[in-house]
Amino acid sequence: MRTSTHSNATRTLVLAAATALLAAGCSSASKSATPAFTSIEGYRSQQAEWGQCDSDWFVKAERFSSAFNTTVARCTTVKVPAVYDGSAKLADFSLALMMLPSTGKAPKKGVLFLNPGGPGESGVDQVQWMEFPQAVRDRYDIIGFDPRGVKNSQPADGQKISCDDKLDFATYWVLTGPVRNAQDEAKMKAASDEYYADCKKRNPSWWVLGTKNVVQDLDVMREVLTADEPLNFFGSSYGTTIAAEYIRAYPQHVGRITLNSPTDTSTDNYDRAIIQAKAREASIMRFVDGYAKAKGKTRAQVQALMLEVADWAAKGQMRGFMGIKPSDDGRSRQSNLYMFTHGIMALTYYDNTEAQSAFNDALDAAYGEKWLGSFEYFGMNLDGYDPKPMYDAFSEGKGYNLSNLKRDNSYEIMTMVNAMDRDGRDLHTHAEMDAQDKRARAAAPFGSKLSMDDGSYVSYPERPGNEWSWFAFEDKTIPDPPATIAARVNTSGKPVLVVGSRLEATTPYSFAQATARDLKSPLVTYEGSGHAPLLSVKNACLDAVFINYMVNDTLPTSAVSCAG
């Protein structure tokens, strides 16, 4: 079963679709493992031609922004080497890019590149659904790109970065509740070992996906596509990691760069985990209080109700539509505790006010009907699954068939990239792990109770932490991931825009404060709880700051607060 910690991703969950459960690129290039060029200069001087997009690159039309349509979009690909030091004989990557051309209604300011986060999220998708202010649309060609390994940007030899769908899916359903004995632990380990062994075999180039290479790819794209103009970049969540590392590596090429909900560079993984646990607990309690207000209950009564649902789920008494085992009614599927808690966690990516009604309806169904279908939808969507085909088959009485399983590769990309960006092994002693567990329970008391893990069974994995980091250290042909990420710096002399949400749970506000301090930028604060709020929430204050920066090259001289 998965850990409850996901990526710092900007997700476009359709809350209404899940609540309803209660009742492309240019034509493919030739596939080759031979590098396209013999030198880095060759990659930087390649010619990229914009043309019609492959239909497979388009998202569903209902997700298009008001400005996007398939007839104006243009697409291309750019080749980049697997590694930039020539140390490995691996196939190039063919990077996918989609452009929404400027309207031409105002003097053009340049090109604006996008990354929505993850690691593992698609910029090609983002350029289709993100709503940009008209003043920016008029002046910029807006380009979304899929980083290496993500969705349409794959190795040129045709060997897509991806793990086995069914093995991945199986890891969600190993147990109904927490690990409570040695037998449970053995089941978990067996499923995990099978998944990782198979995934490692399928993906020999997994280790080249790290941010250091992505940043170099971005500079190649800048040079090839903009005639060597400075880089204008809009990064959300993990996209801010790309932005910050670009500023460090290429200060001479910095243009207008926006960091929307910055990630963290603290040296202590345990401290960072506690900060995130506190922020997520606060978000969950806002949902609890919102439900209490809507239903005329006290906070304590709602907590008791949720703990009862968690207990039912841990005992295998909850129904859904995705689980491997059939439920007693002969039609639905047995759900589990992880689906309940992971679905709640997925909702914390949203501003609480936006997601409150979805939470309320999902909890009503969970308590009143023992139905976790909506929480399954939220959580699986967050991890890159499209639950709709499986739900449609269920609702239409067509039965349960794993051939309806649809997902992207964002989960494995996230874990692979994170493993190479920073050593993800947990090398603490057992005593230190025990102390951290106590800190986590104190930081998130209700969330800990909701997991139904009372701490009565204690086990220590043989290889705690990110398994891909362990793979890297045991393979002498793969560079060792660094122990820490250096503090952020900005030596470009160019101002950058930093935006953070004061109440958000995914990348807590303190991360934005630290980034603004390190990059010597005034912090623009959204006084709400939504993740990556700039251009994701309708907020005239945030939009005005962004337009002034992108159009007039002007940032506030001091911190700004925008009402939530």
C-alpha cells in the first residue's frame, strides 16, 4: 500500500464529477537509441518546426480554457541527451511542447514556458487548461512542455518510462487497514518488492530524470525556440524547484520567472515532514469544522463520525467501485482505510472553501451508506489514475474489469525524480524513528487517529525511505543522489515573483517565506488555503501583481497580501 505522502503537484481534479458518484503532439519521430548529435552544441543548434498537434496530445475539450482551441495550438519536439556529461550510453529524450500563440493585439514581449508541478505533471496539458490574463495572452507565446519521462516526452528509442499498471494498482489493496502484525508486514513487503523489481527492469534510464537534467533541458529549449532570449518561466509547486535551480545554474539567462507555491530545500527531512503534517492537520480540521457547521454538529461529533468510518474501512466493511475484492452486495467492491484517508488528503490540495461541499457529500455517503466511492475517486485521481472508466462500467452494470484501468506515469516519475534530487533513504536509528513517530502524532493528532494505527505494532523496514535512492546507491554506474539541496540563490540581478498560500497544506507557507528570503524577492501572499493559487483561483489582486510583472517588468517593493 502507498504511503500517504504524495507529490507537490498541481492537480485538476473535477470535484463535481467525483461528487456525482454519490447517487497532441506532432507526428511521432522515428525511434532510435542512437544520439541525434555528437555534441551538446548540436542539441542547442537543432531546428524545431512548429506544426499541427497530434490529437493524442489534447485533453478532453471540457477542460480547455476559454482561450484555447485546437486550431490555434502548435506543437513540436526537441531532442535532448539522456545525460549531459556523456557518461552513459542511453537513448535521447524527445521532449513534447505545445504553444498557444500570442494574440498579437499588443507588442510582443516574448515566450513564456510553463510547468505545473509534480514531479510528473504535464505542461502540454497545462497550456490547454490554464486561464491566463488577456494582457499576458496578448504579449506572449505560451509554451507548455512535458519534462523528460512525463507523458509525451519519452526516450527516442520508444521505451516509455512506466511501471506495470496492474502491479501498481495492486499495491493499493494489499490490506484493508494498517499494518498490525508480522503477517501484514510480509504482505506489504511482498507487494512492494514485486512492484519495484519489475519497474526497475522496465526502466533502465529511470535515474536520468532528475531536476538537474530537466534544468539543462529547459535551457536547450530556451536556446532552440527563442533565439537565445532570456527565459520567462511560470512554475507551480515542483515547477518552482525547476525555476529555482534554473536561476542558480543560468543566472545570465534569467528573464521573468514566477514561483507559485514554492517547494522546500530544508536539510532535515524529518523537520520538513512535521511542518507538512501540521499544515495538513490544519486543513483537515477546516474540513471537519465546515462539515460541523453545515450539519449542525460539534467538531467532536464530526471527528467521532469520521473515526467510525475509519474503523469500518479497516474492518473491510466499506464499499466502493475500484477495489480488487467484491463486497457482500455482489455488485460493488470492497474499499479500505487507505482510500478514505488518501481521498481526504487529495482534497487538501484545494482551497478548503472550494472543496468543502465535495467533502461534505463524500462523508455523508461514507457514514450514511458505507460508500467510499468519492474518496476513491479523489485519491486515485491524485496519483495519476482516471477513475471514470471503472466507475462508468460499475454504474452501467457492466461488471468489474481491470482492462478499464487508466492511469498516467506521474507517480513513478515523482518517486524517481525525488530519489535523484536528494537522498531519500531514511538512515536514522530505530530510536530516532520512534521519536519522529511521536513527533508526527503530536503534530497531527486527529490525522494519526484517523489512520487507525495505534502504534501497538512497531516494525522497521529493511530499506526505509525512497526505494529508488537505495537502487542508486547500490548501482555504481548511477551517480549517488546528494544528501541535501543547497539553499536557493539569485545572482542574476533580475527580480523574480514568489507567491504562497498562507493556509495551504501541500507546500506550507513557510516554504514560500524561505524562498522569498533566499531569492531576495517580496513575498505575495494569498490569504487562503489553495495550492499554487496564482491563475488557479480567481483573484484580482494576484492577477494584478502578475500582469504588472509580466507586462511592465515591475514587482512590488514590499510584501503584498491578497485576500482569500
